[in-house]
Amino acid sequence: MFSTYTLSAYAAEVGMAPFGVAQNPILSFTNMDPSDNQFLRYYLSITNWNSYPPELFEAVAGRTSCVSRTHVDIYDASTDKRIYGFCALGSPKDLTKLWFAIPIDKTPPNSVYVIFDDTVLNTKIKSNSVSLNVVSPQDDPDNDGIVGTADQCPNQAEDFNGYQDSDGCPEGGNPVDKTPPKIVVKGDVTRQTSNPDGMIVHFSSTANDDIDGAVPVYCSPSSGSMLPIGKTTIYCEASDKSGNKQTGSFIVTIDLTKQSSIATDKTIYTSDNLSPIAIQVSGDITEHDRLNPYVELQLVGPDQTILQSTGVPVGSGSFTKLLILSVDENTPSGSYMIKAKYKDQNITPVEFALIITPIDNGSRNGEPKITLSLEPDFVTVEAGKTTQTKASLAFYGVMEENVLLSCKIKPVSASANTITCMPTPKQLQLDSNDNEKDSTIIIRTDVATIPQDYTVTITAENDNIKIPSHDFFLEVVQVKPEVSIGISGNTEPGSQITFTSHVNNDPSGIIKKYEWDFGDDKDNVTSDINSVNHIYDNKGTYQVLVDALSVDSSGTYKKVASAITSVDIVEPQPPWWIAIIGAVAGIIGGLAKFMSSRKSKKPAPKKEPSWD
């Protein structure tokens, strides 16, 4: 037998291609055909057929049978006995159509191999051995010889075209997706309700598939369901288009708590027909959340008319609010009511009685009299802003008197020093030519004034006549900050994104911390600065929530503003120039194929395969 070097040298001299310049044949078992009643036919294929030049299968001059230069023989791998052979193959592609038959009553070999015999150069090369791997139709429904999970196209038989491989898919076929989507569900959560029947719970879950992208998630019970008191397991499932499923679950615990309630500091209030009534309302709100930060309080009169409506921050659940009922000569005595509204909760109203005792505006028994009234007698003002009230003195039986107006601030605290009345003390001259004297009192607050309710007591002093004082109620509120969310960075899975909370209307700097919820399964983040970084692991649409927090004198953090937005996490797109290069390459390939077809030779007559 010639060596590879000798064969190559000889081939160079005679213009023939030996096996030494090609790789050994790679044999594969394709399938078995049991349709014949007498024989079982086994089909084989040389998968690297296109590694061999056509010259190896040209007809040898002078031969009348077995004319092909190269013969292919099939051997039993366990006995090395020849089973069958081909000696008239006309081209390398005929190597994909090898076969042999075994009588149906005979045992087939366990494995086989083939030998190529170059009859011109007198050299042979041997293939690998392959198991015949005969399987039942149930294990190989498409009859392509690829069994079980190895067959990625179980319903698409491979064509015998020389392109077969281990995936079981025909040329151009689409492998079956066997990877389930990745599902993301929230961790276990606990909610509280005062409703013994339970509460409605909303939640979100996401799933992403490597091929199909975002896929829907179905949960049972579904989001928005009424969940009973106790623990409920939420089961979620996501499927891709190939039917692969992934499941997840989490537990929602509903705790029964006390019912939301409100109360007033008194059940009976008394007033004359000039002095306002201060009603202190306290309350406890259950099931409060960050998206509903205010409870609405309504002051309702005896005829069910809403006299006043205001929103009160819920905070941590407990609150205290001072409501002021202005009183005049038309204010009736009777039963009044405070109502509270928070989401869909049923909060029991609280009733109180108001008794009006009119004062004597006239002079009895000829005694001089001076009365003081204020308009308005209740004002809400932002810290750092100025407001005013009109003090009116009505007098009867007075000849000439001097009255000194002044004011005192309650509660007496360091913050009260940031509230001033101007101009006070102020002296007014009363005479008998008039029965009324007015004076405007300006009340100024500082930005450092602590937001709370203050009582400004206006006093009118006279050496001869006792004049009742009058209270002016001042509610100082903080300028409500506003926040919005800015997003910068690469919004792709695994990339770092910067979230910034932009702050408006915070002149005194009450915002001290920011709490972020990024809408995925990662923990919330609390930061002292307004910018944080976050990385999403999977594509999808996520809701981002930020709470701006202030701190009170006790060191407790409370929410003062919130903002919410959404961010779309998407897979990276190829650069625009990739698409252009692909299009240009397609055009060039098409032109090359067209020019090649014009220059191709007329095909030689096809030679029929033969065997001995």
C-alpha cells in the first residue's frame, strides 16, 4: 500500500486526487425501512461526502462493469465480514444513499463500517463504526434515526441530502425550543385589613423566554382577587410558544386588624355667636399605603351640609387634626358630625353637640360694653408666608376710651417665636361718635416654623372695661415638595441604570432620605442622596416608585412626596451598519450565484449506481 506522501506525489504526476488529501469518511446510520415483507433495508450516509473530489468516482476507461474508480464496501463491525458493496457510484453525493438489506428472519449486525477502495491507486480508507440503533416508531415518530431528547425536530424527518447531523432537523428546519421561560414573582407579602371577609390584593409577575421574549404569566388566585384572612399561596405559571412551562409561587398573608376609627376631644362644645370652635380630631387608619397618603375629613352640619373638607396626611397610620368651625349669629346649635374617608374603608363617623350662647351686643342697665371679633378666625398658611385677620371692636355706652390690642401664640415653644403679629401691641382710640373700630393684624411665619396648629389669642385691654379675648386659629403647613424620576443609562438586562429623584418646592430642605422600589424581586433601597444605581437581570416593563422622606423631632421618618414611573428593559439591538452589511452581502452573493450559473458546464449524464 502506498504511503500518504507517495500517493500525493503520484497524484500530482497523474492528475488524480488520492484519499490522503481528504479526511476519513464519517458514517452515520439514517433509518431502517421495514415495509418489505422479506427484507429489512438499512440506510447509511457519509456525512462528509462533499470532502471528496468528483474524480474519485469517475468511470475507469476499459471497464464494462464496476466502472467507478472508487468502490464502497459495507462490513459487519463485529466480524469484519463484508455485507454489501457499491462499485458504480457516479458522484460523491451518491455516498448519502448507501444501503444494505437483511432477510427479515435474520439477525442484523449490531454495528457496521465502510471501506473506500481506490482501485486506481490501490489504496483504502476506513470509516468509523456506527450502531444500527433500531428503534420503535413510538421512539422515533419521524423515522430519521434520532431518538428521544436528542431529536430537536421530532416531527420533521431529515432528508437524505448529506446534511444530516445529531439534532434530527432537516436542512433549514427549526429546532424545538425545550428551554422554559424564566418567571419572576414577588416574595411573600403580608397585608392588614379590618374586614373580616378579607381584602383585595394586587400583584404583578413577569416572565421572559430566551426565544419568545416576554411571555404572559397566569396566577391563581389572580391579581385583584379577594383573599381571605390567613395565608393564601399564589401559584403562577408561564408558557412559551413551544409549550415549555415554568412555575413559581409566593404566599400572601392577610392579618385581621382593628377597624379604622376617628374621635373628637369633646362630645359637647359651647360658644357665643362670635368665637370659633376648635375641634381636635384624632384617628387611626389601617391598611394605609404609600399611594394613598391622605385621609379626607368632613365637618357636617345639622342639615347634612358639608361645612368643611380637608385632607390630612396618614403618616404611619395615626393622626391629629384641628378643625375650626367659624361661628356667627346664624350658626345653629345642634348635632354636628365628623366623617372620614380613606379608600373604600367604612369608617364610623363621630357626632358632637354644639351649644350656642349668644352674647349681649347691647348695653344692659346703662353699662358700657366692648366686644372683640375676628374675620377670618381660621387660616391655613405655608411656613414662611404671611396672612392677616381683621380685628373688630364693637362698643356701646363708651365716651372716650383707649384700647390696647396684643397677641399671644400657643403652644408656647421655640417654634412659636418664629410667628409674629404686626403691628402689636397697637393702641386704638374709641369715641362716642362711632360704634365700631377695625384694625388689621398681620401674622407672619418663618420658614423654620414647625408645621402644626397654633392658637393666636388676640386680647383687647382697657383700664375701665373688661373685654373678652378672642382666639385666632393658625394652621401652619410645610410647602409640599414635589419629586419626579429621571432615568439615564443603558436599559438592557445586566446594564447599570441611574435613577434620579428631581426635587421641587423644598426651600427648607426637609427631604432627608429617598426610598426606592424598582419593581423587581430585589430589595428596596434607601439612600441619603437623590441618585441611585440599579441593574435589572431580565427584560420586561417595571414600575419604579420613590418616596421622599422627612424626619420629625422624634427621629421618625415620614413620607412627604412620591413619584412613580415605568422603565422598559429590552434586549440590545445590533448596530445599524450590521443590517447594511448583511444586505450588501446578500446582493453580492446573489450576483455571484447568477454569474456562476451562466458559466457552469452542461451537466454530464447521470450514472446509475450498481452493486455486486
